[in-house]
Amino acid sequence: QVQLVESGGGLVQAGGSLRLSCAASGITGTINRMAWYRQAPGKQRELVATISRDRMTNYGDSVKGRFTISRDNTKNTVTLQMNNLKTEDTAVYYCNVANWEWREYWGQGTQVTVSS
């Protein structure tokens, strides 16, 4: 059974930092891309960051220079370090993983709330 377990969300003041982690288990074979998405109330889910197996990264324009995505291929984990958080970063953050067949799996989401 595939499981993506996210942790690290919470409440932080603007300008603060949070670190999100996601541990994937039960996925057969190689994990290709790992990513974080987010969805704010009333808005569509949007891409935050992606990282390939060889650690090529891509970021959404709104988080460039503030967020850093990383992964540990031995543990099948992906981490999102979020610095200089803004109120507009408030959203539910979802972990996304694509296996060797590019089948995608999603975590349950973790709430990040940034207060002014």
C-alpha cells in the first residue's frame, strides 16, 4: 500500500520559516519526480517546487529565492524548506511523487498558516 506521510506544517508569523517533510513508502521501483503543490482556499492547486531523481529543481515564480526543495533517495523522502514566509503562502501543502511509470501519488496535505 502506497503511503505519503507529510509533516511539518503549522502556524508561523510572516518572515518566519517552516520545514515540510514527506516520506513515501510502498512504491514499487524507482521514484522519479518528487514535488510539492499547494492549494489556498478558493484557489486552484498550484505547483510549488519539483525535484528530479538527479536533483534538478524547478520552482513556482512566487517562491523562488525563498523555498528550497531537497530529497533523499535512500529514504524516499522529500523536504521543503520555506523561508521568509508571507501571508499569501497560507495554504494546504501536498506532497506528490511520480514512480518509474510516471504514475502519481498524493499525500493527505498539511496546513501552513502564515499570520501577519
